[in-house]
Amino acid sequence: MMSKLMAVGVLAGAVAVSCRTKPNAEACAFTACGPGFVCDMSTQLCVTPDAGADAAPGGGIFIAAPVGPTVYVNAIVTIQVGLDPGTPAPGTIEILKNGSMLASVSSAPYSTDWDTTTETEGSYQISARTTVAGRTLTANPVTVVVDRKPPTIKNQTPLASATNVLLSDPINVVFSEAVDPKTVTASAISLSTSAGPLPATVTLSSDGLTATLVVTDRSSLTFPAVVTETLAPTIADLAGNVIGPIATWSWTAPRWVTLPSF
């Protein structure tokens, strides 16, 4: 048995890499693929004869726009399908929404406009499918989240009208959904007192939900100081929905802070 395995290995070009298979693990160089499968030596995959772009050489297709893996939209979005190098130009490409045909395109740039304003808000899987030389090519899906609801303020610290605030305490704004980092800047969320702007840095948490302000210069403060926080109406979520006008709120930093009793 060992000599037979060695002989097969020589005939296969001494390929000793284990074949990653669909659906079961086999070694193409040493063991035949299961029924209905063939060995693709270039990828070390046991594949069906028409396995498509993900397994067989000779090209493939992909979603070129929007760029995934997840995108957020609130209006018309252009879906474009790209061809891998070496892929012959297909006659038609079906653009799929949740597995069903959304549109059929027959010429470059293989794109269509999808009006999401008529869709129910939620997640959709956008893919594409075509047939080239008898092989079915399928693009990996991109998740498109349709969202037309603007963000709101879920929580804030300090609370409006608080009267015993240390400026070293956290100054946070928590949003109802993730917001676009490009719209959260020191000018979009600002602090001020009767003396003028209060310099502060603004950072957004990695999940896009919490903006944190840190006062960087207190030299202009006269205590007790009433601090007002202002949010720009241009702060937007990942789909581009803006928060709109938000009323300012204020709190007081006293000369002496009253500590809680124990």
C-alpha cells in the first residue's frame, strides 16, 4: 500500500499538500475525490465540475460596489459586478438580492441602481451569478443594511441641570446607533461657558456609539462655571441619516464639590 501511495505521489508531481475539500477532507494527490467531485490541483480542492469562481481556475466575479463586507444605505445605491483577471466577458450577469434576481445586466460596467427607499429597513445579501463556458460563477455576498432612521441621543453624562459636576468626571454622549466617525469632531460636539468656548478633545468609541469629551484647558474658567454642551445637526449614522437639531444642555461645575456621604 505504501509503495502505491508513493507512486501516486510521483505521478501527481509529488504534491503532498492536503486537499481542502467541499464537503469532506481528502488528499487529492493520494486519495480520489468523492463521487461527483474532481480534484483541482491548482487550489488543492475537491470540487464539482462546475464549481465556479471560488474553486476552479479561469476567473470569477465579485461585487465591486458597494464595497463590503457590510455597507449602510438610505437611498439609491449602485451595485457593480467586477470580473477577476482572465474571466471571459459573460453574456449576462444576474444581480441577486437575498438569492432572488434583482436585475440582469449584459454589458460592462455590469452595474445597476437599486432604489432602497422602497425596501423594508433591514439587512440584505447582495450577490451575483453568471455562466461562463458552462461554469457557474457566483460572487461572494455583500451585506447591505437599509436604514432610514436618524440617530438620537440615548444617554448623556453629566445630566442636564446637574449641579455638582467635577470637570474630571466623564463627559459622554451615547447615541442610539453607531454614528459616522467623520461627522464626530471637536466642532460637532463642543463645550462652552459664559467666557467662551471650552477647549476639549472628542473621541468616538470603536463601536461608534459613545462620544467622550475631555477638557484640555481650564484656564478660562471662573467657578462656579455653567458648562453648555452643543451638538451639530450634521452628526450622521453610517447610512448618512443626520441627527438634526438638538437642544443644548448645561450643568454646573461648582467651586467646591460636595462629596457623597458614606
